[in-house]
Amino acid sequence: MSRFVVTGASGLLGLNLSLQITANDEVLGIANTSPLEGLPFEIQVMDLVNDNFEKDVLEAYKPDAVIHCAAIANLEECEKNPELAYHTNAIVPGEIAYQCRKRDVKFVHISTDAVFDGKSGNYSEHDITNPLSVYAKTKRAGEENVLNRNPDAIIARVNFFGWSLSGTRSLAEFFYNNLISKNPINGFIDVHFCPLYVSHLSDLLLEMVRADLSGIYHVVSSDQMTKYEFGCAIAKQFGLDHKLIHPISVTESNLQAERSLNLTLSTKKLSTDLNRSMPTALDGIKQFFDDYQNGYAQKIRNYSIEN
Ligand SMILES: NC(=O)c1ccc[n+]([C@@H]2O[C@H](COP(=O)([O-])OP(=O)(O)OC[C@H]3O[C@@H](n4cnc5c(N)ncnc54)[C@H](OP(=O)(O)O)[C@@H]3O)[C@@H](O)[C@H]2O)c1
């Protein structure tokens, strides 16, 4: 049995990942402001920008691996507060990566497909990055800080969806919530991505740790689609009306942070190194539906004191 620390354990990835780890291993989750209750694993409340992670977590808990999911992951929030975004998304990961290296603890840093400008797509790990928004720039700086200070670290560039604590965090929940309420919504026809279901992503991250990989990896679905197609696939899977989704260009929206258009990534390196095929987005949407049917979405929301 291994001992994991997962930061961002109240977030979309961190919570799903921590729950998955508890099936076979031990996990200490780090959360900050989200009020939680009834979790089947230990939670430590901590502000990673100001508190002492090395002493209070690494020294006290002695984990085998740290999976760093905490970030300011809301693009508009990063535009509004670039200094805090830089501190949280770039400085903190470099610090923790270094602390882990000193103690021989495996460090996994979660990054993003948005480090690319989206002008070509199907990016490999060797392609040159060109982040556009404040969020993407801080995440790219975080990758550099981590690799400079801990060359054995894993950097996982991800894009994922799933059921969250608030019930509103992921794009899949956005489509589901609006479609079930029969609200007309927009779906971008010119934003391409490779969305991976969060439980498939969690499996892959744990396999990567077990295989002791290091360096940058693209950890996304093996297929690609537009955000409009993704919404339609959710509608189809849940038997809801896809005509409520209005196909538009992202240029017609009033989002402040600049978006990259083609964020499709190649997963060839990971699938070669793990000697396995990657799940597809459609596999994930099916699992997202099955988990809903099995009460998993409600179970996740019940961990929030506010719900
Ligand atoms: N969602 C996506 O599709 C997507 C796509 C690409 C990459 N990513 C990356 O994947 C990772 C996880 O994203 P997510 O969507 O799961 O994020 P999320 O749901 O927004 O959760 C963010 C988490 O970070 C924690 N956090 C933020 N500031 C903190 C601080 N100062 N100290 C301690 N904890 C802090 C939050 O804690 P509290 O809520 O308790 O304050 C929360 O648990 C991030 O690195 C993100 O950049 C996400």
C-alpha cells in the first residue's frame, strides 16, 4: 500500500482522484476554502500559498507520492488577479516539487492543454508552447519551475470532465444541467479538444506513478471533438434534446480570457510508455452516464456542507 497526498482535494480532479485512491491505497487530501464533510479519507485544510507544506505535510505524513491538482483553474479569475494566479499556479508547484525531490517523494504536477496557442492542434510533447491567457501563461511557468527544480517529476497536460462537488464545475455538468432544465445554450463549433473522463484520468495518473515515469506527458482522450459535438454527445447519452445547443463560434461569445482554438494533443508518447491504448471521450461520456445512474454524482455533492 502506498501513501499519497493529493492537493486540490476539493476540486474536480483532486476529489475524484482521492476517492479512487482510497480503493487500494492511503490518501491525505489538501483542501483550502471548500467546506467538506463525510469523506472516506483524511483532509487537511491549508493555504498552499502561505502555509508550510514541507513541515505540515511532507514531514508529518511522509507520503510516497504527491499529486498536485491545486490551482486557480478558472480562466476569468486569473485575468482578474494575475499576481495570485502566478503565485498559485507557478511558484507553489516549483516549491513543492523541490521539497519532494529533497525527500525522494514522487511528484506529479497537473498542467493543461492550454499551454499551446491552438493554431495547429495534435500537439506532441516536443512542440513549442505559446500560452495565450493569464491562466495558461501561469500554468506554463509552473511546468518550467517544476522541471527545473525536480527533473524526476511527471508533468501531466490534461483536459477532463466529470461530476464535481458543486455540481457545476465541469463542461459536461454545464451541458447536463442546462439540457435537463431545457435551457437553450451555446456550443462552440470551432474549439477542438480531447476531453478525458476524470476516472480514466485518475487511473492513468496512478499507472504513471507506478511505472515511475518522468517528464512531460499528454494525458487526454485518444479521440477529439468540438465543444458543440461534446454537448451533443452528452445530450444523446442522457436521452436529452441536442437541439437546445446552439452552434456558435467562440468569437461570438463574450468571454474575457483568450481561448486557443485547436487544443487537440497526441497521446502517442504515453500510450507507448504505458503500453496501452488511451480511453476515448465517448468511452468517458458513457462512464459519466453510468456513474450518474449509480448515484455517484449525488454522492460527490453530498461531501459538500453547502449542498
Ligand atoms: N478542469 C479542466 O478541464 C482542466 C483542464 C486542464 C487542466 N486542468 C488543471 O487540472 C488541475 C485540477 O483542476 P480542477 O478543475 O480540478 O480545479 P478546481 O475544481 O477549480 O479545484 C481547484 C482546487 O485547488 C485548490 N486551491 C486553489 N488555491 C489553493 C490554495 N492557495 N491553497 C490550497 N488549495 C488551493 C482548491 O481548494 P478550495 O476549493 O478548497 O479552496 C480546489 O481544491 C489544475 O491544475 C488545472 O489547472 C483542469
